[in-house]
Amino acid sequence: MSRIDAGRWLALGGYFGLFLLILVWTSLVDPPRHLPRSLVLLVLLLPLLAPLRGLLHGRVRTHAWTSLLSLFYVAVGITLAAVAADRVYGLAMLTLALLLFAGSLLYVRAARASGS
């Protein structure tokens, strides 16, 4: 497997893992108590829907700005991990967001180095 493929699969794994984690955790595992579920899902999932098409098609520019988008989820994960009640959710979100970040950067670097 080449570095381009490894970066792409790493980014897609982090992306879909993050998407599913947020969807399942917010809907089923621990719904928010003070806000409507739909509002929390909208705020957390809507930004993730923007790069979906470009990630699936392997576009380098989309991977580049998705790495910046993933930093938002890194910050949310760190914030949630600091609260004892949400530590597992925060660490899982942090891990998947860092996976998305690293995979996107690896894909961009490898694609630019190969001239794609």
C-alpha cells in the first residue's frame, strides 16, 4: 500500500469513525440534557458533511482543508475529556479527530510529492 492510499484510508477511517461516534453517542448513548438533540447533532455533524464528496473522490484540496476542520473536533474532544462524566466520549472524539488530521496531512503530502 502506498503512502497516498494509507493517508486516504486513514483520513476516511477517522472521518467516518468521528461521524458515527457523534451520531451514536448524541442520539443513543448519552443524549444532551439541556439542549435539543437535533441542535447538537446539527452543530456537530453539519460541518462534517461539507467535505464528504471531496474526501470520497480523493481531492487533495478537500483533504487539506479537512485537516483544518478536524482541529475543531480536536478542541471539542479535549474539552469533553476534561469533564469526568464525558471522558470516554472526549477521548474517543480526540482520537478519531487526530486520525482524520494525520490521514489528511499524510494524503496531501504524498499526493503533492507524487505530482497528483
